Amino acid sequence: MKRLLIALALGLAGCGFQPVYAPGSSASFEAGYVKVEPIAGRSGYMLRRALQQELAIGLPNLETQATLNVILKEELTRLAFKPDGAASRSTLLARGEYVLATDEGVISGRVEADTSFAVPDQPYGDISAQTNATDRAMRQLAKRIVDDLRLKLSTAD
């Protein structure tokens, strides 16, 4: 069995095999002319992926390489409580301050997205509901950042 695996590995290496999602391959997830810098944390990762998806078709009047930096801040607020003191309703507010640096200059802005969720009674249900709310807020924040950039770039002189 080992010999078969070794022969298979050598055969694939000899034929020019390269994993599809290897760094530098054609399947890498790029956002057109815009490079989105990494954002710290799980929420930052989700925001970066959503930004890459939104920016995949590009931005108007942008035909050179650009770099997008985003500073993410999140705030979780418990809105309603049960008689025993446990939270029953929460809201998540996400704020993003972005800077798009191009050869022609810098475009910056600030956007917000919020989402609320019911806190379930089951153990660990709050963690799952909060994770889902964070994912939704990051998709919404990415869409607002890209919409704001498209508006600013389409009206730029």
C-alpha cells in the first residue's frame, strides 16, 4: 500500500499536478484590482471573505491596483431579559472604518451594520445564535462598504 501511495505521489509530481487552491494558483480568491488586507479575528475573516466576494466584479473608474484596509469594531448589547435574569434578545452592532488606497489617492469612510437575534434556551444556543448574527452582520457590512465605495468612485471627477 505504501509503495502505491509513493508511486502515485511521484506520478502526480511528475505530471505538473498542483492543488487547485494552492497559493498563487488560478483559483485563488482575488477581488479584481482590489487587495483586501487581512482583518483580525473570526469576524474579520468573515468580513474579508464577504468583501472579496462583493469586490470580485470590480469598482467603477478603478483600473489600477488598490488596497483596502478595514478596522472592525463590534458591540454586543443585551436588549431584553427573562425573569431569571438571562438575556432573551440581543443586538450586534458592527462598525467598519475603511481606507482604499490607490495611485490616485485615498478614499475613506465609515459604515455600520446591525442585526438582532433571539437568545434560545438551549445550552450553547446563545453561541450559535451570536455566531449566525455575526456572519449576517459581516455580509451586510461588506455590502455597505462596497456600495459606499461604488458611490464615491462613480461620482469622483
